[in-house]
Amino acid sequence: EALPGGACDGYKYSIGYVMRGGREMDNHFEVMWDTFRDVPSIETPGVSVLDEYYWLNKHDPNYSLCRATVDRGQDAHTDGKFTLTDKAAEEIARLFLTSEEELNDKRISDVFSEEFFQSNFWLYWQTMFAFQRWSSALEMKRYLCRYVHHIDGLPDFSALRFTKYNQYESMILPLVKYLESHGVQVEYGMDVKNVIIETVGNKKVAKQIVYVKDGQEQTIDLIEDDLVFITNGCCTDTSCYGDQTHAPDLSKVKNGAGESWDMWKAIAAQAKHGEFGNPDNFCSDVDATNWMSATVTTLDERIVPYIQNICKRDPFSGGVVTGGIVTVRDSNWLLSWTFNRQPQFRNQPKGQLVGWLYGLFSDTPGNYVKKPMRDCTGKEICMEWLYHLGVPEPEIEDLAEHSANTVPVMMPYITAFFMPRAAGDRPAVVPEGAVNFAFLGQFAETPRDTIFTTEYSMRTGMEAVYTLLDIDRGVPEVWGSTYDVRDLLNAAVQLRDGRPLSDLKMRWIERFALGKVIDRVQETDLGRLLQEYKII
């Protein structure tokens, strides 16, 4: 069924409720909330989507009471600690300070030692954002700079904000209704094959859209006054769905294959100097860019006590439940799962819960179900999850079959944007000389902001519109905590689990010199600032 919203989905199909992913948001998604303050709520008359979101998160703030489990549902007692060695903390600081140019095509594993990867910090980071060791070090640097003000909220997710319902019903539906009320016509079932771009000198003009609808190739001729906004690349392209009794059919998954990638390749082939990006950099290794998710619906009360035992909250309270993902630290799939505020769907039957889980290692046999996640039915994935919840083994299969419905989805390109990249691999939002077209989304280049966020997609959209239409209003700046000395000082101490920097191992001469400096600044504003943030 054709629906708007792309990866921001949430819908009940014949196979059950499906959410391929969820949105983790913070209080400084400046463009996103600048936009949604003008979008009316479809649930509460007279208020905006932003109003609803703000009131909800103010009165029911998000935080987790159990970030990770081990040994079949036991609290892993990460206890808010990062467990970084001094060496690993210094490696983070070094990455923070390294220029983006020096990080072109580098992997995270190129800039960190094994000590770093053994820390709680990496457990939090990898599972919260879906980074892998082979992901882009450049993008990790951007994340560190963008969210440095949230370092102390990383262990318990107190940095995060969530919508009331799933992302589709809370964000996409109100936006579509708002657009349609202003005369916007949304066409579904359109497979765009190419945008023909004519380059004459330094001037670039989109001249024609080539698309297929109802099996027929058609075209739309364009003039310079038309505007074409192109989403090049898609993280949920070629998603493969299974159901309770069937694993996803992966027979058509192959490197580089997908409608969005085919379109971007056709556009990129027209560039004179690579100015339309390099799609092959992102879509040529599905083994590195895939992971698998599943939507679990509980059908009765039998599984609920195991969820409540871990999240330490009543899942039917209407408030925060898990407060973000719970990671199964000793899972072969590196499984994480979450239940957000219930109900997650407006039409969700009373007494049911709808949650989401995902595994970063889809090619590894499970701990209980001795099959790779990618080869599992929904029931089998649920069995593996129930095993890690601590359900007695004789009850696992019965609960997975009769007390839950689980819909798995394999997404071959879900972290394609995290592949190591260099300048030019992503086209500028508005390429130099472009008259009537722009690129949007996760594979367009805009400074400082981070991918895998709704904020990034909306920022590129606002930049595109404001540039092509010469709008006399500034695009809200990416939140500037990376330039705020208070946030930097706080992060430096938090990364060391509250230990002051003056406790760092150092030679006696260095400690002597530090002592002299501290004595000089002790009674100054600088000294007071360093003491306030526990640097000294």
C-alpha cells in the first residue's frame, strides 16, 4: 500500500503492526520544530504538533531504568558509567578535534583502539545510533560535536524526546493533512527513473523527469521556473518483509540494486565533475549496511510481566515504558528492544502492547534460535527475544506462537549513509550553478548536522527551498553546543565518569606545572568555572 513518509512509517497491514524503526529526537532539532510549530495537531484542536510534543515530554520526561541486560533478563548494571580508560577518553577528544578533511574515507576502527570498543560508551553509542566499527569516523565526529551537550544523558536516554504515537501517526499524518489543506497534490506509485539535467557553462537546469507509473514509462517536461527536489538514495530501499510464519525473502537483494539508487546513479552519470555525488560509495556492500528489525505485538498478558520486570514500569500506564532501547549485551545478534508510550497506534486494541526490536548482526546464529536473524520467521525472532527476557525455556515457543505476533523486516541499506565517505561523495543540497533543482535527505551534504535524523532531512529541505526561492529568512543554525565551553567542560568530566581531569595520570613535572596553574586561577572566574564543572 502506497503511503507517504518514507522511513517514518507505522501502519497496520494484514500481517500485523509494522514499524521499521523509530525516531530518537532531542530538544534542539531546530529546523524540525520550527516547521512543526505551524502544523496543526490532528488530535487536539487549536494547538500545533510542536505544542503536543513539548507538553508531552515536559510532563512525562524520558529516561531509562535499565539500559542493558545480561544472563537472560538480568540488569547488566551499566549504572550510568562510560567505563572509558584514560587512553580511550583521549581518543574521543582527539577525534572531536580532528578536522573533517583528515577523516575522509576513514573508519571508526582507524581512530580507536580495542580499549575503546570494550567500554560501556561504545555499547551505548553502537546500539543507540547503529554505528559499526567499519562506519565513518567523519560521521562519528559530527555526532560527537552535534550532541556534546547530551553526553551525560547518553547512558540513561534522558537526552531523548519521543512522540506520543508512532512516527507516522504523530508526525507524517498531520504534515500530509496540512499540505493537502493547502492544495498540495501527492502522487503515489511513481517510480522516478531519472531527472535529465542540462549543463551549459556553469548553469545547470533540470529539463525532464522520467518515471514509470502503472507499468508505463512517462515524462514531465520542465522549464526553469519549475522546481525539482530530489531525494537521492534511501535507507529503506528494497526493504524485505516477513511475517509471523515466514522469514523475509532476500532473493532479490544484491549490491547496488534499488529504485532510489538506480535513479541517483542515472543522475550522477550526467555530472561533468562528480558534482551530483557518488552513490556507489554507499550502496555497494549490503553486508556492511544492513540490519534487521521486527515489530512485536503482545496479544495477551502473558509476556507483559517479563517486560515490566526489566523496564520497572507499568507498560499500560500511558507514560514512558522502557525509556529507549534495552540492549541485550550478551546477544549474538546484539539485540536491542523498546516499548514506547502505549498505545503506539490510535487503533491499537486495549490490552495489547506494540514494541520494536532490532539486531545489528543479522548474519550470526542466535543464542537460543540457532539461525541467523535474517533467516528467521517472526515467531523465531520473538522466541530469541523471549529467551533474553528470561522466559522459562519450556514456555518460549508457546508464548511466541500464541501470545505475540511478530513482523520482521530486513533493510539492506539501513546504514548506507554511515559508510566511510569523502568530500564530494554526497552532492551539495543545491549544486553550484543549479537553477531549478536541489537534493534532499540523508545523502545530500550540509555542514555540521548529523544523518539518520529527521532533523537532517528537514534541514536539507529548508535549505533547498530557501536557496532556490531566495527566501529572506535564515535557516535555523545547528545547535552550537560544540562552541560552548560549559558543555565541553562538562563532557570532559562526564566521559571520565565524574573524575576531574586533574586526576589524569601524568609525570611529576606535569602535575607540578598543573598545580601552579590551578593556584594562579583558583580565585578567578576561570577557576570558579573549572571548579563548577569539576575539572579541578
